[in-house]
Amino acid sequence: MAELTKKERMKILRQDMPVQEAEDRVQNFNEVALGFTLELAQREAERCLQCKEPKCMEGCPVEVTIPEFVAAVRDGDLDKAVQIMKDKNNLPAICGRVCPQEVQCEALCILGKKGEPVAIGRIERFVGDFELAHNTFAITKGPSTGKKVAIVGSGPSSLTCAVDLGRMGHDVTIFESLHIPGGVLVYGIPEFRLPKAVIRAEIETAAKALGIQILANHVIGRTLTISELAAQYDAIFLGTGAGLPMFMRIPGINLNGVMSANEFLTRVNLMRGYQFPEFDTPVKVGRKVAVIGAGNVAMDSARCALRLQSLRSKANGGQSGDEVHIVYRRSPAEVPARLEEVHHAKEEGVIFDFLTNPVEIIADGKGGIGAIRCIRMELGEPDQSGRRSPVPIKGSEFEMEVDQVIMALGTSPNPLVFINADGLERSRHGTVVADQQTGRTTMKGVWAGGDVVTGAATVISAMGAGKRAAADIDSCLKGESQW
């Protein structure tokens, strides 16, 4: 087949990924996006211009050689595509589903200057899924160094660091506080966006090949302290994330029916609330739910609540009147969630209340919530983030009838892990102070990366931090650089 010219490539439309119809998917927790077929993946890969100086790679935190793996897909050499991908990215099936490629690699794609960029993330997911189905990439452990590394946490930064260190020949042990490894990937992201089977397969394949030991139900700061780990291991990597939720300081915040998005999503994900009614998990979901915030976690919470309402309605013979609201104090232009997630939420029936801010949660007189009192907002001058600051409109207060409030306002690192960690400096926000390039902390022999350093961020940025830390840990353990 003759190779297409640049003009011919630019005429190919961006390929849509098949998805469940909104009216169907709102009644189940099955994956919404169904993935590319080989034909769709190759057609999308044909769009890549194979630039001599590819800008897309500059937007990838783990430095995947994007044009090379895309070209391999285009040519039908999927084994080669997997090899290229996994040389840099240990979790492509996960990243292809949840990473915000639209503001990273795809944002820098030359095609996007005049049209739509190459769907790099969708092709990445296709390659990751192909590898999980066919096991074409053999992860191998390097010659043993005799060095032992403790990894605290099992989220994306920790998993990346652990796999890279295992491939470098170090003996790695992961300490996970919950009963299932995966960190935020398993407790924070719904089944319909990231199936548990995908996470489990990615982790188990790597752990088995590299001899990585995973110790669940180990709460560092309680079961063991960082100082105790330091006495047993040659190096420590902290990838504990930012799992401590934030709440508004308004009247009524302690009423029954107010919960954090962390708690709600953990109940849905790890207590198998998504299997209702087959698995009867105590997950409270009201008839009228208000989710405060508009980030990805807020979208996940709202969409989970909507599904649980639908499943409950179906089990009860079709009750009506259920609602889920996103209450956000800024305008649609300031929404921090991925556009795709906002689009899906709107399709599914989530109601968006923009320029609205809760000022009080009102009791119903029966031990629960009856309403939230809100005030209308307008946008003023930009704040430090560059977004226009919302300003209350006097006299615009109103009440919204709700019986459940889910706070999705951000998180910070849990201080429990830092007990008996003398010398480990933290910022005023509770995050660990660490070098952005190496992950080195102020405590000798301890590295850190991901949300525990940056605050809540993306999966792929956390993976990049884990990768950089692994390289520096390896260099120190092998005596190639000094602490």
C-alpha cells in the first residue's frame, strides 16, 4: 500500500471511540468507552504526520517515543508498538484510559494547530489492552544488586518506581495500607472509567515477573514507621498520594448525609457498591444529591451516584424524582475536570449549577439533611491561578432541596504516614518537600513523588515522578552518585 502524503493524512478525520449509549450506561457500571478496534486504531495512526521534531513527546511526563509506537500501530506491528510503549510506560492500559492527554501530548500535536490532534491516548489504550490480552512483552529483572527498597503506597507513582527498580535488579517491597493494591487507581476511579480487572492485570503481571512483594494492610505510621523502614531497607520511596479530604467550613457540615468524595468513591469501589443489588454494600445515595466541586473526582462521584440511583430505582420497580447536581462556584469555562468527563456527565443526566456556592447545610429535623442554602456568584478579577475569582451577589441566596452532600474540594497528604519521620520536611500544605528532578527528600535515604509532593495531580505526572525517583535511587544504590 502506497504511503499517504501529508495532505492526505491531514484530510483523515479523527476517529471516534465507540461508547455505551447514555441511557444504557447510566444503569450499569460497565466501562463507558469501549476502545478502538484494530481498524480504528490504524486509521487514527495514519493521521500522524511523523514530525521530524515531534512536539507531542514534550508533553509526555514519562517520555514515551510517541511517533514510533503510533507508526508501529499504523503498520500493524503491534508487538513492536508494545515494546516501544513499555520501554517508558509501565501502565499503558491504565494511562490510555485516565490520563488527560488533551492537555499533555495531544495539546502539542501539530495537527491540533489547525484541526483535531491525533488521538494518542486512544491508541495508547489500544496498545495497552493488546498487551494485556496477548502478553507479548516480557518484563525481566536485571542482575541482582542485593539492595532492598521499600515502596510506601501502591498508586501510580509507587508502581512505576517499583517496576523500574525491579527491572534495574533491586529487591522491592510495596507497603499498601488498604487490602487491595492500586492506590487511587482502585479506590478513587470508578469501574466505568477504569475497570478493576485492568489494574489487577497490570500490577500482577509486573509483580510476578520482577519478584515484587506486595504487603497489603500495612499502614505506615502505625504498622511500621518510616524510621523503622529505614533501618531495614537501603532506600525508601514515598508514594502515599493525597488522600485526606477537604471540607467547607460552613454551618451544618457535620450533619448526617455529608461525606467526602473519598469516602463515597471508596465505598463504591472497594466495598463493591457498583455491584448493587447483587452485592449489598452500605453505600448511602440520596434521592437528591449535591456534589460540591467540578473536578474529575466530582464528576466521578456524581456519575456514581446517578448509577446507584438508577439501580435502586430499577430494584424498587421504577421510582422517579432522583437528581444529582454538580454545584460549582465558578463558570463552565473554569471547570477543571476533563471535557470528556463533563460531556459524559451531562449526557447521563447530571444537573450543573454553575456560579453557585453553598453557605449552609440545613437539617431536615429528622437527623439528616433537608436542603443547602446557596448564594449566586459572579466572576471578578483573576486569582493566582489565572482564573477569575468568584464574588458573591448580595441578596441572591436561595435554598436547594437535597438529602445528601458529597464534598469534592480537593485533598492533602494524610499526616499519619509521617509519624516518627525525623528530618522529613513538609510544606505548610502538608506535602513532602522533595527535589522535582530526583525525588530526594530532606531525610537521607528517602525519596518521594506524586501527589504526596505536588498535591492532587494526574496519574501520568505521578508516574513521571516515580520514574525520575527510580533512576536516582538506582544511581545512589550503585554508588554512581552521592546522597
